Amino acid sequence: MKAVVIDEDNRPQWQDFETAVANADEVLIKVHATAINRADLMQRQGVYPPPPGASPILGLECAGEVVAVGENCSRLNVGDRVCALLAGGGYAQFASAHEGSVLPIPDGLSFVEAASLPEVFATAWLNLFMEANLQPGEKVILHAGASGVGTAAIQLCRSFGSATFITAGSDEKIRSCIELGADAGFNRHQGSFLEKAKEFAGDGGVNVVLDPVGGAYLKENLKLLALNGRLVLIGLMGGARAEIDLAALMMKRIRVIGSTLRARPTSEKAQVMNQLFEKVWPKIESGEIRPIIDATFPIEKVVEAHDLVSSDATLGKVVLSVT
């Protein structure tokens, strides 16, 4: 098969690679589309290696057709149109995935649209509804609201009854996020988001903050959180270290939750995917929730696609089509 292989200069190259195979608990997928995540850029730079046993090929999600089924698999069949959450291997013509991480493509969606779903919706659902136990009527702050995870989280919060405040990198992105369902937002290039977010929070504060930024936002996040508030850290784009006001954590009974998805056991990923299938997939099929795709590239132009994601100019996902 062909796959994206990183050369000595950290440049992705579309070239021949050993064909993927499925073990007893996996299915083999003929990939029609995959999507770019920030983790791919970090892995390309050598700072985010795949978990032990995972494919060294980039790509944390894909969509395509099942072409082989492991002997222990019972839910999927050859020919099924599916999308999958992967620990690696999506940037290729074939990818193997544990059956529990594979879902049927929602009715009415193309392979390109379906490839944009697994990683961001699994991340948003896991961290908002499973880790933070978000409840209807609670208020949420979503940093990087125009990202793939952010646009998924905005729609999930809107659909399940939570108001959201977002931060993003331009006024245009703020407007787009509000059109998508966010209630208010702030352009991070205009200084601190604290005062604007306080207007959204009101006297009661916010209940949940979903933050891929980390250290740079920690102080403001803690100030905004309400009694029994939850801060879920899913990234460190703003640094891994910061001083923390432990008294504020104690007095407001704040919980700080660190969370990653990629290295979780397959059983935990299967729980997330099952909940998506039961609670979110019907909303996608009805059109209430939709994939947000900024651009699509043929996989041979993966360098250009990575450059676009690195530019921070995108809204939602960038997808790679595979032939």
C-alpha cells in the first residue's frame, strides 16, 4: 500500500509502505479519507510519538470501507461504510482499527465528511460529558473554539442544553462560532479574555472550562469557575507550567482534570464511541449537528494541508482524500 512516511527532514512523503493487517480484534479499512489533527503535526516534529504498539504512520481517524474482519469481531462486516478512531495509521490506503473504535458512517454523509468526525467528537464528548459530567443548563468556556474540537464542542453544548463562551484568533472566527451556536466570544489577540468572559459567566461563574492552552490560561480559568467547577486540560499550547492558587481550588471545590484520548485503553475508547453512536450520531443524521470542514486536499498534498493547519487560519477540520 501507499502511506505518508516522514523523511529525515521531517517532510511527509506519499510512498510505498508495508500493507496494514488486522488482528483478531480488528477490522481492516480501505481508507477513502482521513483528517488532520494537531497531534499529527507534533508527531511529525518528533515530540509526540505514537503509543506502544500503534502504527508509526500519522493519522488518528479515517473513513472508508471494511475489507477484512478479525475472527473475534462480531459487529462489522466486509463492505460496511465506517469511520474509525485510530491511535495511528490513518494517512494510508489501508488502516487497521479495533472494532470498538469503529462506527458506521452516519446516513447521508460522504467519506470526506465522516473522516472529520471521530477524533474531535470523541474528544469533545469524552471531556465535556464523561470527564466533566456536564449537565443541561450549565455554562461552558471553550478555548480554541474555532478548532475541530471546538466546533464539535460548540454544537454538542448547544444541542444538550449548555451555553458557551469561546476564545478564538480572529473576529471572523468568533462570528462563525456564534453562528454555529456559541453564545459569546473573545478574540485572543485583543488581550485577556477575563473581563468579557465575566460578563458571560455572571455572578454564578462558569461550570466547565475545556482548555487546550494550559499554563497561559490557568489563572483566568480558575477565577471564572463557579463553586464545584471543572477545568479539563486537553492540551498545552500555552505552556506546561504555571502557578496555581490552591486556596481557590479548595474554597470553590474546583476539580482540575488532565485528559488525553490517544493512549487510552481500547475498552475506554469503545465506551466513548458507543456513547457517540447512541447520543450524537442520530443528531448528525438529522442535521442538528454537522461536520465542519475548512478544506479538503488530496493526500499527495499533505505538506500543503499541514501548512494550512499550522497557519491557525482554519475553521473546523482539514481533510485528506485518499485514492
